[in-house]
Amino acid sequence: MDRTTTNGNQIVQNVQIYAVVSSNGRFQYVSSNSIELMGYANSELIGKYIKEFIHSEDLFLIESYFYNEHHLHPSTFRFLNGMGRYIWFEATVEFIQSTVMKKDKEIVLKMSTLNTNSALNEQSSERHDEGVENYEIGYIDGDLMLEDVPSPLYISVCGKIRHVNKMFQDLLGASSKDQLIGRQIVDFIDESFHGVVKNRIHRMQNGERVGIIEQTWKRIDGTSIHVEVTSNPTILKGQKAEVIALTDISSRRNFQKILQASRERYQRLIDNSIDTIAVIHQDKWVFVNDSGVKLFDALDYAEMLGKNIFDNLHPNDHQQVRESFESILYGATDVQITHQSWNVSKNKTIYTEMVCIPTTYFGERAVQVILRDISDRKKTEELMLRSEKLSVAGQLAAGIAHEIRNPLTAIKGFLQIMSPDLENFHQYFQIIFSELNRIELILSELLMLAKPQEANIKKINLVSLLQDVSLLLETQANLNGVFFEQKHEDLNLFIHCDQNQLKQVFINLLKNAIDAMPKGGKVLVHTKREDNSARIIVKDEGVGIPIELLDRIGEPFFTTKETGNGLGLMITYKIIEEHNGTIFVESKQGEGSMFTVEIPCS
């Protein structure tokens, strides 16, 4: 901390704070003395936008750093401290390469605090720094050569106006120079700038150069104007003085306010969008809004920044996305709309619709994308497709059943009449009748699919129902070397259901489990209560189902068995759905399958 005193009184405190700000305006690093000088621990600042702490009138100064690498002169601005008050800083800026991305640039701000509470001695300081170049104002016929300067300009000594030019007089709306000369310059400056103005005057009295600052001034008639102030130390008649040039930037400030309001609205739109809005540069995320962080289950913004987008993009979509980006980057098209899937985690995949438009990132071509999560829409489409298949299957089944049942009835009838006369062929008749019965069973299943059955809902004990089904299939299981193991956590597990339909469900599941174990094994039937649902697990030790076929389980006429017809599981799914339940399947080849049924219980 540097201190300068005059006549024993403290005049200025000049303390430096270092901060690194990313290209999107977030603090990446803040030096540890921030708690003493700003009222914030550096951990409270890191990750936040710098614009949240800058006075609204000074925002454009900070923003200009991000768009102009050559804007390296010191600038003065107000910073909101932890006590809710604005303090003045003078900052210099330096660009560095990002540690995350080589092409990304970060900004190092070296900020010096300015003590604005001390009074300035009206007399010029006796101290004069050696080696500081000073300029003495010349005279022609006793007048300063100010009128030739094409800007409003004045000269003051310790803040007291000594000379002004005509343009300065017109800027303040004075009828004569006498209204200005001899007055303190702070009389024309908005009170919020008084402290920093006195500090700058003191520094010029010590021979220092100060940076450009923008201030609000008051004209003679009381109206406010915005000016850009350029100051330098000089010598006037042997006295240390200040030569000040002003530029009226009121129109520019009004435009900047409009522009800033537009930027803020745009930023709020981006921040609050339910869709992911991001910028991709050289295949890396360089900006992602909060919705994008949530979409990809990232812990925070930093986890996404600099990450290659193809790390999460499904391999099947790589080529399509690359072609879309190239089309945008090289100007072939102005917009591209594509669909893709992303592997967010090991067990989670999301589906998105992506709109790509061209943009720039630090002067280089980039792609701005809008990602909309369509996972729910895709599931709905799949359900609609399955429903459509079910409807078509039902219509087809009704036609087939009616067309076959009539001739089948005639065949069975004539065979029964012929049976007594063909005793030598009795064994063949048994085979024929067995196959005909099998055809009738298939037709019954088809008709159940095609024609909605009136449900007979009653309160039944689910455990008793499962025990009856197991007993029914026990003989068939024993013949195949399969045994049932039942595990019931609650023997009084009551549900409201159609008993016959639910029996059909578990007959289908247990028969499939038996068929999946040609070499024998164990079938586990496990029930338990979970909140307001009954969960039934049927797990076998069979050959399992290939992972690529799991999504097709329950489709009409889809089966993994050589002799199956693909209707059993479809009917099973339909019955569970009609009982407001759900059914899930998990399988691993060589280890078996597990069907989980959940039904509301009493």
C-alpha cells in the first residue's frame, strides 16, 4: 500500500488488486487482498460476471476491453463493494492466452483503489518528482494559445479554473468566460465524481499522468452533459497546473444506454431460456447458458467450458454434425436444423433438435446453436408408433381369427365324426387335435387383442394369485429342469384388478422364463410393497436378450423364440397398461432377464 501525504494529512491511498476476467466477462482469478479492499473474499467473486459489480454508467468501459485489444490506456470506474457502496478504481488491462483454450483470450485487470475521502490542499504541492516531463504554456500578447485547439479545453491550478477557450465556454453554456474563470472545477461536476477528480488533480500536481475518464458535468443552466476527460500536468507561469480537454459524449452515452439495455434484455433472454443456447468454436463449447449446464448434468459452467462437443455426441451423429458445422462456417447455408442424441452419462441418453447459425468468436468463425430437448417428444412418438402398430395388429388379428375359425370348426367336427372308424390312426388324430387346439389358443389371443374385454375388477391378494400361477406351471417347469423360488415381503399385498387378466400376465412371464432356460435353472418371483405400488419381479437365469432388441420387446409379432408368435408379451403390456401399471425389462446375455411389474395397490 502506497501512501502520499501533504502537510501531515493523508491525501491518497493507491492499492493494487489483480483480477483475471474470461472472455465472457466472468472472474477467473482475484487476488487475496480483495476482502480488505472490496469487502468480498476472492471465492465470492470467482465465477461471477464482472458487470454485476460495475456502476451502470461505467459498464461500457469494461465491455470495450473485450472488443478492443488495443484499448490499453488506464480507465476509471466505480465498483460496488461488499457494503453496498461504490468505490473508485483505476484499471489497466493486459490480454493473455486462456489456459483452457489456446484461441481464447482472457483479460488481466490491474486495478488501483483511489481514496476519495481526503481533502485536496488548494495550494500547489512543493513536491516535484524528478524526471517527470512538464510543459509550460506559452503566451502571445498575454493570452494563452487555447482558441486554436479544436476541443473544449481549460487550464486549472489545483482545480481552480485559470483559462478556458471559446469551445469550453459554449459547452457549459456560459455567456462569457468570466462566468467560469476563478471558479473551482468541481462546481461543474456531478458530486459523485468529486472524490476521484480531487485525487486526479493531486496526482497531476505531483507530475503524474492520469488516464481518460468519463464524467457527468452540469452546465450553467443546470442541465447535465456527459463528457470524456483527458488530463495532463503542465506548468502555468511557473506553477504546476492541469490542462484538461473535454469531449461531449452525451449522444454517445444515450446510444450506449440503449445498446446496454438491449444487451441486458438479450442476456436475460439467453440466461432464462428453457432451451440451451451455446457458442461452439473449433468443436469446443466456449459459451453455454444455464439451461445447457442442466441439460448435460454438468456441475457448473466451468465443467462445460472448453470441452469438446464430440465427447458427448453419439458416434452415429458425428458425421452429420460435422457437415452441418462446415456448411455454416464456410457460408454454404445460413441455418441448419438437425436431430441428434447425446450420451450424458452411462445410463442417460438425451435427444435434441439443434438449430445452427453463423457467429464470430474473437474475430474467428464460430457456430451459435440452440438445442431443444426432444427426449419426451421422441418417447411420445415411439408410444404413438407402438399404439399404431397395436391398432393395425388388432385389425389384422380380427380378420384372421374370423377367417380361420369357421373352417377350423368344420375340420374339427368332421375329424371327431371320423375318429371311431379310424382306430388304427388314433395317434395321428391326437397330434392333429393337439395342433388344432394350439391354433384355437392363438386365435383366442388374437381376439383378445382385437376386441376390448370388459374388465371384472375385484380386490384380490396378489401373493395368492402368484402362488396359483406357479402351481399351474410347476409341472411344465419340472419337465424342463426349472424350479420356482418365491420371495414375498408382505403376504397381504392386495390390489384391485381383473384376476383372469392378471393371471394371463404372469402365465406369459413365467412361461417365457421357462423357455429361456433350455438347460434348466431357477426362476425368482419376488414381491414387495413400495409406497402405493406393488412391485413384482420375475427373474430367470436364461440366455438373455440382446441389448439391441430390448426396445422392441412388446411389439406385435416380435419374438426371440423360434416357435413364438410375439403376441404373449404384447398382450401382457396391454393388460398392465390397462391396470395403470408399468412393466420394465432388464437383460444381459448369458446371465438372464428380469421383468419388473408395478401396479397400484390398496
